[in-house]
Amino acid sequence: MQHRVRLAVGRLLGQLRTRHKLTLQQVEDLTRKLGTRVSRSRLSQIERGEVPVTLDDVQVLCRVYGVGLVDLFLEVLAAAPADRFPPERSSKQLFEEGERLYEEGQVLEAAWAFDAAAERTEEPQRRALCLISAGHCYDRHGSLPLAIRRVEQALDLLDEDSEIAWRATAKLSVLLAASGATIRARAFLDRVLDCLARPRHRGPLRAYLQDAAATALGKLGETERSLALARRAARSYFRLERTALAVLKLAGAARLAARQGKMSTARELAREVERLLPEIEEKYASAFARLAVGVVRAADREVHQARALFREAWGQAVAHGFRGLALEAAEELACLEECLGEAAEARRWRRQVRAVPAERAEAPPELLSAVAGTDGLLER
């Protein structure tokens, strides 16, 4: 493990030096000026992973390259094995590998591939798309700080008013809200809401901005505004014939309403979702819709219907490798059985939670593609 970390640190420091177009001698000169000299021979050995790197080395090199110490260690945690992506692989090939890995449910490996694709392209918008893709995968994997960092890096590369910059801004508002960074989340969210207040952007971009803003508002506790915007997003998706995304938004709104005790709204949304269920072919949307309607039914004390819906959601999630949904469905079933006094059944579902198969993607590529819409990110 120590050797792997040493290789990862060395490789990242080498990438930073290359990105800044600095020679070994130039870095040595800069570290001398900062008071902690790192000779070019030692720097070369560090970059090859041949010698242990000290905290003094790392601190002065971070100052030279303009990165924070925490950011560097986050990158070390994210680093792929050294031989994972041979140098002859192009950015396009790595991006396609990331798509394939994501589709197979290997979200961390997909993030590594997108990171490598970003490192091997100089074109700013293409690099930004790779970084946003990596960020989405890190988010799905549960690595929220890395997801935030990748989207921030993408934003730094983009023109402020470009379509992909607006998508990145919206995505960042959701990630920051999920991380508890309320003030920063609101700053990005306010930009998105201001954009939506002006009828400037239409089509897929507007739908995505409405969707992301509704999610961020929900995480920030503004339920009423979240529900209103979720309905508008669903209508936009319907107009674009993106039924699966529309159903996901309605189902998420129904679950939020139920959990906030707004049962009249929750029932209305749940009925709409149930009406659309026969039309949904996309497996993730189908499983999530059943889970969300089950939450509404459970809140309404319609226990048998809720149990049936949770079991259907569990079965679909396990069958198609949606680990997060499977865990949620099993947890809902365990809580439901506990409330009914069925302790043995509750224990069985708790065991099912522990037995959920290895990590898989939380959503298929066609849903991930909504992040970049018509820009080509993971489009099928």
C-alpha cells in the first residue's frame, strides 16, 4: 500500500509539473526561493516513486503548483493504479472506456478512465466534459469531495455563459447542498434560478437546470419551491419525450412530499407516477418509481401496498445491479416490518442490506447523459 501511495503521489506531482510546463531545474529553482529546496534529481526520483516523499517536499511543491495539500491527498485517494491506462491510449479511447465501465457498473474505474481522458486532452471543453463525467462517477461511488472538485475544475475551464458551464453550475449546486456546504450551494443555486427566471435557454438545457435546481432546493430544505420546480422539470422532460427522466423527477418529488408530511401533494404525484408506470421501459426509473410510490403508501399506512412496491423495487434493483436502490428498498422493508411488529422479517431484511451485491452504477448511461445533454456526454 505504501509503495502504491508513493507511486500515486509521484505521478500526480509529475502531472502537475507537466501541466505547468516546468522543467525539473525550474521547479528546483522555485523551491529554493520558497525556502525548502527540492533538487531536480530528488524530484525526478519522487516523480518515479523511487523515494519516500516528506511532508516538507509535498508542502513546498504544492505551493509551486498552486494546489492545496488537501486537494493533493484527495487526488492520491482517487489515483488509478499506475499501469491501469497505458500511455498510448488516446483521450477518445479512454472516454469510450469510461462509458463502457460505467455501463458495466464499475463506477470508480469509470471515474479513473474519465480522469485519464481529461489529462490527455488540451481542448478546454472536451477536458471539462471528461471532468464532469468523472465527477458524476465519484458522486455515484460516494466520494462527494472528489465529485465537487472535478466539477469545480471543469468550471474553471469554461466560458461562464456556455451551455456546459450552466450545467456544471447546476450540478455543483446539488453536490454542495448534499455535502452541507449551504452558503456555497446557495450561491451557485441563485445563479441557476436567475437564469431560469429569464426565458433565455430552452429545450434540454432548461429541463436540466430545472431538475438540478429542484434537487438542490430539496436538499436545502425548501420543500415547496423544490416540488414546484420538480413538476416544471417533469413537464419539460415530457415535452422532450424523455419519459424516464420525467418519471424520475415526479417520483422523487412524491417521496420528498411524503417525507415532509405534505400528503395531499404526495398522493397526487404518486397517482401520476402509477399512471405512467406501464409506459416505463427503463429499468432504473421503473425501480425508483416503485420505491417512491411505496414511501407514499407507507406514509398513508397502506402497508400491504407499500410492502408489495418495496419488494418489486428490491427485485428490480438487485436484478439490474442498482445497489443504492436495493439498499433503500431493503431498509424501507425492514422499517415497515418493525412497525408491524414482525421482528424476524425485519431482521431478515437487515441481513439483505448486508448481502446486497458489490457496487454497481446507480443509473444507466442514458440517465447520466442528462448532465451534458446535447453536448455528447455519454449519449447513446
